[in-house]
Amino acid sequence: MNLEMVMQELEALGKERTKKIYESNGAHEPLFGVATGQMKPIFKKTKINQPLAEELYATGNYDAMYFAGIIADPKAMTEADFERWIDGAYFYMLSDFVVAVTLAEADIAQEVADKWIASGEELRMSAGWSCYCWLLGNRPDSEFSESKLANLLDTVENTIHDSPERAKYAMNSFIYTVGVSYLPLHDKAVETAKAVGPVEVKQDKKKSKFLLASNNIQQAVDKERLGFKRKHVRC
């Protein structure tokens, strides 16, 4: 399949209701409003196809950009490619659920995520922290440096309340993910969550939302989900 064929299939799958949901979360035109589950039949036709993924991502169409993440070949992407993708990610559903997810399957994942976390830019920070969440929830504990993750927990504790709004979500998720999916630092994650306490996230035209990682970790403990790892990062 080529770019035109994929775009035609995506457009045919678009639903106005889904489009409005995406727009309420920050998406803007161009987009069709395709439910992600509806993209699987197209993937069976395209398979992994990095050149086509690059063409789709460059369209600026949200649905095409999302599908690009599904068919991308992360190990074939360079740091410059990921920088280009994060530059094009204009809201969190792209930064955290397309770019960060794709990066999490690359060998350079931690290296790039570290730079994004230190960037001070809201969506880069969010993608960097989110990438670690995807990594921790999928890869064996042995692939990580315990001291490095401990330092990242300290960074969250010291900076989360003053961080950009979207980054707060990802940083809070990082505490939770370490606490649940990285057993060597479960206790430290619990301590960090208690020290951080409720995290206020301000929302446009809505009341502030409060995040509490300690409750979420305890719920996972109660459900005996400690050590949880998913088989695949991408569906």
C-alpha cells in the first residue's frame, strides 16, 4: 500500500463522534476520527514499513500520524528521526502514545528520553517520562540501572509540583510504574509517592485535577499486580 491508499482507507473509517473526542483532548485538523482498533486491518496490509510511516507522519493528520507509530520500525530510526517526530507531536496523545511508545522499542530509548526529560519543554518532558513508563512496563528489570532510576525518582520528588502540566501526568505515572513494574525500587517509589502527595494539574476551562500515585500503587498491591510486565509495547 502507498500513502494515498492508506489515507483513503483511514478517511473511510473516520467517525464524527470519535473525531470530536480527539479534538476535546487537543487534536486539530486535519484528522478523520479513526478508532485505533479499526486500524489493525490496514496494518495487516502494510506490515512494518518505515518509509511509509515517515510519509504518514509528515502529513500532519492525527490519524495518519498515529498509524505511522503502528507501522514504524523503531530500530531503524535514528535520534534525528525521533527528534523530528517529537517536533511534530503537537499534543500529548502524539508525544506520549505515538512518539514515546515508538521510542520505547528502540535501542537508544533511554538515551533520547534522558535528553527530553532534561529539555524543560512540556511535551518533550512528557514523552521522556512516558517512554520510561513504557520501558519499565515491558523490559526485564535487569535492563535498568537501579541507581539511575532512584535518581529519577528523586528528580520527580523535587520538581514535579513545579513542572509543566502535561509533564506532571507522566512524572506521576513514572512513580506508579516504578512502584509496580520495577521491584528493586518498589519501596522507594512508595516513599516518593507519599512525599510527593497530591499533584495538582491545571486544566483549560476545567477544574484542577489531582493525581495521587500512592493510591494507585496500593491498588496494584491489593490486586497482586506487582512485577507486572506487558508482552508488547505496541499493540
